[in-house]
Amino acid sequence: ILLGIKKFRKKHGAAVMPSDRKVKTEILYTKIDLFNRLYKCFAVFGLLMFMFIIIQIFKEGKAINTLVKICKYIIWSFFVAMTIGLAARWYISGHAPWSDAYESVIYVAWATVFFGLAFGRKSDLTIASTAFVAAIILWVAHENWLDPAIANLQPVLDSYWLMIHVAVIVGSYGPFTLGMILAGTSLLLIILTTK
């Protein structure tokens, strides 16, 4: 019976059926659960890097510099994994991955890390703060009220210009949040590093 249903679907619904490759990609994407794992990784390495930077401020050394660099490279690898995860979601759904609340939140996390790494070329503290902010945003994405399922695109969002509009506006939340965290961190460091 199931084989008959499958044949019927292929015969009459081939135009809207996802390819076997997309189905396999979605199964792998769901099994990996990348974004749920990444918030824990960002939290651990962001806090570690932050601690190493605080130690580095008070006591410069080759070992502590190496630890900061290792954390930086690991955070870069997490960003690459996020990018691959968003690309996989785009491939599976066939539309840009910011069409619902869950996708918007993980896109904000991606934009935060993107801008944090771009601005953090000269500031390791920016990269550590970026990882911390990304961990919080990804944690929020996995709260009970957000559904991580890949769904069909709502007709109102099926527009080229709306896709760009949403990407720019939602993507701007990341740098603003990062700026807030960096300002708080800088004020804290100013208080701690005075005589």
C-alpha cells in the first residue's frame, strides 16, 4: 500500500515533490541539529576566550596569546558551520532562511557573528563578545515557542524585494546587540583596569 501511495505521488505530484537528494539533506540536517549544538559551543568558547583575554590584559604571555588564538579559530569554524547550516536550510526549503520566527532568529545570530568577526580583526574582545551574544541568540531560538521545522514559504513573503528588505532589517539587529554588549564590556574593563 505504501509503495502504491509513493508511486501515485511520484506520478501525479512530481512537480512539487522534493528530490531524493533534498530529502536526504533534510534528514541529515535534522539529525545533526546544528544550531541547537552551536549555542552551547559558542557559550563555552566565548566565555573561555573572554577569560583568556582578561588574563592577557593583566599578564601578557605566549601561552595565553596562543589560547586566545585557538579560541578565535574555533569560533571562526563555528561561523563556517552556521553558514553551511543556513545554506542547507535554504537548499532544503527552496527559499531564503528568514521566513519565520525561528529562521529569523538564527539569521540574526549568523549576522551577529558575521559582523563580529568582520569588526574583530583588530579586537579579540569583540570576537569573544560576539560568541557570547550568538550563544544567547541561538539559545532563544531553541526555546519552546519557536518551531525549528522547515515549512513552506508564506505567500506574502514570496517576493524578491521583501527577501532583501527582511535580510537587511533583521540582519541589523546583530551589530546593534553586539555594540551594546561591547559597550557594557568596555565599561566593565575600564572599572577593573584602573588603579
